[in-house]
Amino acid sequence: MQPGRERVLYSVVTRCELVAGREIEEETVQRLLEPFEEVPVDRPVAERAGRLRRAGGLRTPDALIAATALEHHLVLVTRNTRDFRPARGLTLRPSI
């Protein structure tokens, strides 16, 4: 990684949501995500997501994405900051 550049990671749940999109082709999703590092859902992420759902009422996909960011000490960049606000301790940065 070059100085001044940030690593870009994404949750495997994000891949699921993009592939499910009606107007996006899977090949486009593959090309879009290819240069970035995918973070899987493991036991700590799943358990934290469950606690986020219970405490803040997040939907399961949002809870898994938020838990991934929290467990890996990442900033979550999203256009949908409203749905992630209940996730205590999560650092959000609005995307363009």
C-alpha cells in the first residue's frame, strides 16, 4: 500500500447485496469488487451482529456489515448512514 492510501475492505454481505441488485450484472459486481479485500463473516462477527440486532434493531444484513466493521476496527463508508446509526461505537463516513 502506498503512503496516504487507505485499504478498502468490504463485507461478504455487501457482495450478496450487490449480486441481488436487479439492475446490476454479476460480472459488473465481480469487476467492481476485484481490487478490494473481502472480509468473511466469522463467529465473532456473527455474535456481534446478533447483539446489534437485539440492542439496536438493525436488519440482519446491516448488523452483519456493521459488526464486520466493528470487529476489524474499520470505518464504514456508506450512503445509508441512517440505518447504521443504532450501531453503538461504529464510525460512519458518508459516501458520495
